[in-house]
Amino acid sequence: MKILFIHNEYAKLSGEEQSVINLTRLLAEHGHTVELLKRSSAEISDSLSGKIKSFFTGIHNPCAVKAVRKKIADFKPDIVQVQNLYPLFSPSIIPAIKNLSIPVVMRCPNYRLFCPNGLCYDTNGQICEMCFGGHELNCFKKNCLGSSVKSLGYAIRNAAARMTGRILNHVDMFIVQTEFQRQKFIQQGISENKLAILPSIAPQIPPPPEHWSSGTTVTFIGRVSPEKGIFDFLKAAENLPHIPFTVAGSYDDFPDLPKSAPKNIKWLGFLRGEALLQAYLNARIVVVPSRWYEGFPNVIVTAMMLQRPVIATDLGAASSIITNDLDGRLFPLNNIDALISSIAELYNNEATCRRLAFKGYASASTRFSAETVYETLIGIYLKLH
């Protein structure tokens, strides 16, 4: 099968870029011919004129339509998978592809179809769905992008895409990452028949040690930011002073935070490679206290693959990845007492940690293996081809 991927890269490397790399490599390894047509937001990120131009190209870009048609004429794909359209491709390319009688699949790692910033999270640190149902102007009213001009631009391009139906009426299948996300899309009127779940591939990391042993720390891994729940993590540490806590992640946005944090927290900073792997293995529990929906948290799946029990907020993607008390633990959003008691219970019960760790590994290594993801993806394609 010949598959064309279309993707507007972000100005900086992101999870979406990595997913494109992973999926195109996976398909090529199974004998498919894959080509990538891409643009990059870096082309306009430092230019005022470029940013002004991108407002219009995010709504309609005839040059992108021409480029896509040429690529299809040259490559003759059996199917097209779209990842990110904004701001240099625009939704205008999708009807152009459909007019050539080629099936279109769109992978949706976030909620950008209905929320202009894609995150369902506002500048006040709250879950927000106010733009759902065709109310995109709320993005401007709440200034969700931190710039009134940018927020208005995002709101207008989302409204334009919705009113023209270029995406919703012409995409054959929308790929989401979790059942939670699928339900959100159904609530916004997308037919169940046009939705498929494709999780991310579990990280390719060394297998866990042959002889399982419990770590010693309660560990937070990831960006130190409010939406990631860092302040809930600090509150838990404050209430459990006898337990060692660790933070592995950049705190550049909050450089003074370690000085004011509880003394039982060790700050490791940004880690990668073997140092990051060791941070996981040193953990008795990995805590993922996110306060937003997330897409598909790599931290959760990595911890499961390394047989580290996970405690996560019962929200968004985590609620689809973890089954409470089977392969991890979930606690309700804003219930700090539940987080504290769950940490205390698990930390003092090695047998339960071991059970959750083994079940987590069995779940992640099966559900999110490269082979499982490939079979799911090719099944989606074959239904349309």
C-alpha cells in the first residue's frame, strides 16, 4: 500500500512530529511505501509578515492545494493521512484530496477540531470546553493563547473550518488516541462510524530487570507546570514529609520553586537517556497528577513498561490507559486528600506495588506494542481502501 502523510510541523520538535516518525517507520518496516509532504511553522515563526500571512493560509491556501495535487499526481497514493494542517496547509487541501477519490484519514492527537488551542485548558488553569458546539469566539474572550490577536486568529480559523465543513464533511476516518477522546468527539457530533482509536506506540526501551525490586522515591517526571499538576505533587510531599519525593523535569519556568518546595523533594532537572531511565527505576511510585486531558501521556506508558506502579488523575487519557486498582491507581481531580492517601498506602505496601507493576507491564506491552498499533492502523486503512 502507498500512503502519503501530510503534516505541518511545529516550530519546535513536538510529540506530533515523533508520532509521524514512528508511524511512517512502522509502515515502512511492514513493506508499505510511505512518503511525507510537510511544511514547518518555523518558516514564519520569526517574521511579522509571515505571521500575518499564516492567518490567511490557515483558512485557505491555494498554493498548498496545488502542492498536494501535484504530490498525489506524482506519488499516486492509495490513502492520505493528515496530521496537522495549521497554519500552512489549511483545511482547504482535504476537499481537494477527496475530489481525487482518495480516502482521507486524519489523526487527532488533541481537541483542535473543537477547541482553537487544542488543549481544553485555559489561562486560569481550568479545564475548558466553552468553544465546543461552535462557540469559538470564547477563545478570544478568554484570551486562551495569551495574545488577543493570536486568540482571535485561532478562533476565526476554527470557525471557518467548522462553517465550511471542509474537515468534518470530507475526512473519511478520524483517528483518536483513547476512548475518552472518542467520546468527546461523539458528543460533538462526529459519527461513531468515522472514529477509530489508535494509541501511541509504547517507548522502545530496555526490558525491566529480571528480578523486580521496589524503588525508594515518589517521582514526578515531565515538564514542571501547573497543567501537569506539579503543585498538587508538592502539596502531597508537604503532607508526607517522611517519604522521599523526586522531580525529574525542567523547572526553567519556575526557577525559584525548589527553594520554596518541601525539603523532602529532590530536584533532578531535565533528564534524558540513561539518567532518565534510572529516575524511573529508582521510583517506588510514579505520580502523574495532570490537571488537563492530556493526549497520550508517554510518562504513564513508560512507567508501566518499566514495571513502576502509576498513580494518575482520573481524567482524560489516563482514565483510558489505567484501570483503577488493576494496573495502576486513579484519583479524582482536585482531591488532594485522595492523592495523599493513595501515595501513603502504596508506598507502605510493596506487595501491592508489585501487583500493579506487573499488571501495568502486561497491559502496556500488549495494548501499545508496535505490532498491535500496526495491526490497528492497517485495519483502518483497509476499511477505506
